[in-house]
Amino acid sequence: MKFKSCWITTEDFALCQRYNMLHKERDVTNKYELPENLKNNHVFFFKSFKAEKGYDYTVCISADDFYKLYINGAYVAEGPAQSYSFNYSYNALDISKYIVNGKNTIAVHVYYQGLLNRAADSADGRQGMIADIYKNDEFIFGTDDTWKYRKAEEYVSGGVIGYDTQFLENLDFTKRKKGNYSGEGSGWRQALILEDDDHVFKDKADIPVTVYKRYPVRVLKTPKGYFMDFGCETVGRFFMTANGSAGEKVKIMCGEELEENSSTDVRYKMRNGCTYLEECTLSGGVDEFDFYDYKAFRYVNVEGGTALNPDSFCTYVRHRDFDDSKGILKTNSEVLSDIWNLCRNTAKYATQEGFLDCPTREKGQYLGDFVVSGLAHMYITGDSRPYRKTLYDFADSAVICPGLMAVAPGSLMQEIADFSLQYPLAVLNYYNYTKDKETVKDLYPVITGLLGHFEKFCREDGLLVGVNDKWNIVDWPANLRDGYDYTLDNPISDGALHNVINAHWAGALITTDALRSILNLDRDKKTKQVVRSYNDTFYDPDKGLYADRATEEYKSLGRETHCALHSNVIPAFYGFACPDSRKNILRLIEQKGLCCGAQFSYFVLKACALLGNYDLEYRLIVNDGEHSWVNMLREGATTLFEAWGKNQKWNTSLCHPWASAPVIAVCEDLLENQPDGVNITLF
């Protein structure tokens, strides 16, 4: 995409140093820190223009970090999706219905966060916006130095929350200036053209999130104000109006839960580590609480103010476009239906511009999470576009490391070896759903680069030793690794030889061979060697199971082999487990159940199916133990938890789509192989 217009910015950022935030996670040379006065920067850019109704008007628009677009004061859309500056996202929006005859206005609320985190590609000194406006596909005007800007000083920081994820917004309406959407009032300055802007835009526009209003299902008057319940976990921005005395304070507290032994007190100090408390200052007129950033919550308390308007209480929900008529499961199993709806809700609300791990603490797009949540979302919605976009998001991270980043895009660099090795699987799952051979062909060099990176850690027999440039995670949280018998320091020791990383390595080679077959390429000769070496090294014939360490190492230590669930599920999942081990692996799964993390449950369920035991796969989904989706429901879940229960992790997110494995199991296995007495239909 080549914009016809100029990138415009403010005086504060025109001379700001632009910095390359991309580096290997352990590269300690990155010491750049954005000046404090440039963080949490809210600016309105404005332009008036003449137009006539009856024509097709389009705007192509982008901003760094984010924009909200208003035409004639009416909200239009927001974006862009997170992206690296060398392949930056933009949106193409039809604005025809907002145009009036004569004078029109375009206002863009640009927000530059400036924090180093997973939620934004920020802290790099790149701020501003660009827009081209078309009439019947003919360019009529765009951003240049005839635009004007002014700061929105009412967005006062209430502190940083999450993993430095977002600023709280203590709105001070006494600082709000009239005319942000009309260009009226004082304080406007001429926008500056950034001649050497280095954003390179994507070939195609990204689809913006859907935003719409939802009212609470219950509102109660309390001694201090109001309590409201929106009926389920949702993602968006709380909104209300108030008309109180100038300087009067109003507190807004959002949360996913209520305080213990209370029916109206919101737990705003949330277990996920976010504190959703904002204190706002009224102007003396009618104030509209238009928060900028989004949160995930179900309940809200509002306290203070003498003239709150409960009829105005609502949430502006946001998520990727979602067809509510699709992904409907009909079954005579009530518990399976409840679990499906839990997954479906999460796929809807946690999928924003990307597939977030959670929309609270991190707001990042993790590769391992995406392997599960992206596939589940594609099955539920029938829409493969978000999935394909995410494959390219992670492909872009190969610029940083050919072995790919764990979270992308983002300004915080994090690397997890297990997640990187699941990338070929993500591509194969996409092809199996879409049969889009061209995308596989396009991404194939990224996969060969990925394998080449890990080959640097191979010993002579092809196994990986000491993969110490990325975290070896096995599973998360650590207490759900089934006692995995290896010290997983970060970085891991140079001579580290352990099962799971090598199981994923063999799986990546096998999966890549399947992709080669799709592209009519020869299979890699080393795949068989790696599988053979893996079986020779980790298989314990006495137990008929795979050990966490090399069996020879256990002998030298004089210890009994430890065979964790994870060490056995992965070879079964990728289909290279010894024939003699398969019944034993099924027996191990039946014995241990889901003694693993929620993301890893995908591999467990699919291993059952690939070993031919669909009944066990179903029983694991509907089991009612502590490690189950039933336990989430029992604890009041309306979206999936990060762990099996609220207290099974120290900072559990209550909206975490990496637990979406039941959707995949149903769509790939149980629809065709229905358990006895269970009827399942998907619409």
C-alpha cells in the first residue's frame, strides 16, 4: 500500500528519536527508554472539508499506536491492528453514510501509549497518523500540514496496570476542551509533516474490530452509588454520563468477580493482577465517560456524584467480527453444550485485532495460545482470515529471529522454543481447513528458516541439546507439568537434553514433511533419523513409555525413569510413538487425566483420538474433576479460565482462549465418532 498523503505528527514527536525495538530477548544492548512526557499521549487531529451526499466515500487510515475515527462527530471505527513498522497495518473504511452536503469534519483521536509490552508496538518514538480520502475511488485529499491537532489533556494517568499493559484513565472533565470533533475552541496547532517517516504498509487493509453498545442485565442502587451486572464476561469500555458539580469525584470499579460474601461489591483488585479503579473529576456540565482503552470485566460499581444517569450505563463491546448464527452446537449432553458455549464466548470476546492470550493482564498474541485458540475460532466462525493474518504476524517476527518470537507483534521481546516449534503445525492446520496452497508456499521459507535455526542446536544424531536462546517451557503454569523431571532454567544449561523439546522438534519435522508433500517437494531425510534417535534415547521398553530424560542418563544416576504425561502425549500426537507404547500411553492418559495446562490439553485430547480412543477423548472433556472445564463452570465461568480453577495459578486470567481444545476435538473427532448415547450436531 502506497499512501498518497503524508504522515503527520505533533511537535513533541517531530524530532523524537525513532528506535528499533526488535532484538533477541536476551540482547541486553537495548537500553532505550522513551521520555516520560511522551507516554500516555492523547491527541486529536482535525480537518474540515466540503462534500456532497450520494457518492461513495472511503478513507484509508492508520496511526501509531492507535486511532479512533469520527466523521461529523459520529464514531466510525478504530484501529489499526498491532504490527511492526516495516509491515504496518491500515484500514479501509466506507464513510459514505456519515457524509452530509456542504461542510464535513474528520477528527481522529490518536493514542500513543509508549510502554514496552505485549499489547502494543510502542515505545519506539513513532507517533502520528496518515489518511487518504477517496470519492468514487478518486483521491480527493489526505493528511498534510493543513490539518491541525491538540492534546486531549483530560486523559490523566491513573497508573499502569497488568504487565505494564495499559494506563488507567482518571478522566478530568475540567480539562476537557470543547470542539475536539468540530475543530472549534483554542489550543489547536498546525500538524507537522514527518518527511522521513519509515512506516511500510501492508499490501491489503486489515478488518477493524466490531464495536457496539450493550446494556447491563441488572442495575441496583447501592448506598454509595450503583452496581451493575452485564451477564457475562465481556471485553470493551464502560460508558455513562453524569451531570454533577464541578470538581466532584466519581469512582468506577470494574471486575470479573464480586468480593467474597458480597452481592454488589466488585472485586476490582482482580486476581489476574489488574486493578480496575478509576477516579474521574466532573466538569459541572453533562460529562460523557468515553474511556479509550478496553478492559475485560462483567461487573461495575459506580460511586460518588450527585447526578449519575443509570439509564446511560452501558459497555461498548469490541471484538473481531463474529456471526452469532454460526458455531451453534446442538447435543443431548448438557455438560458438553455448556462447555462448548464457554469456548464460544471466549472465542468471541478474546479475539480482538489478534488472538489474545488474555484481554487483561497481557493483551498479547502468543504463538502457542494461537495454535489452539486460532483453530477453535476458525471452526466456530468459519472465517479463516484472522487465522491467516496471524500466521503472517508470526512470520514477520522472523526478522528478529528465524526461530520466531513467542509473542508477536509487540514491543516486548519474548521467546519460547516449544511455541516456535508449533508454527509448522499451525500452518498445516490452516491448510487442512482452507486448502490454500498459495499461503503454504508463501510461508514455506519461514518454516525452513525456523528449522534451520533449531538445527544449530542439533548433535550428531539430530536431537536438540541446550536450546538456550529461547525458554524451554514444557507447559504452563509450572505446577501443571506432571512432575516433569528436568530443570527448566531460563536459559537452560548448554548440555540440556530432555524429552519435550525434542518431541516438538520431531513433530515440527514431520509436519513440515506433510507441508512439503502439499507443495510437491521431497521429504527431509533427517526426519526419520531424528524420530529414530528420539525413540532410542527416550523410550523405556520396560515401562513401555517415554522418559523425561534420556534413559541412559537415568541409569547413570541410578534412578527410576520418570514418564510425565507430556513426554508421552507429544509423540502420540505427532504419530511417531512406538507401536508397543500406544496402549500404555492411553492407559497413562486415563490414569492421569488432564494433569497439564489448559493449552496442552489440546495435545492430550487429540492424542486420544489419534490413538483411536474417542470415548476417552470425550470423557476427558466432560470429566468433573479439579482439572476440567466442568470445574470452570462450577466456579462461575462465563469465559474460559487460564487454569482449570481460579486458585490453580497465582494470577489466573478468567478470559483465556488457550483452553479452547474441546472445540477442536468436537469438530475434528467427535462429530464423526460420536460417543455412545451422545448426539452432536453443529450449525
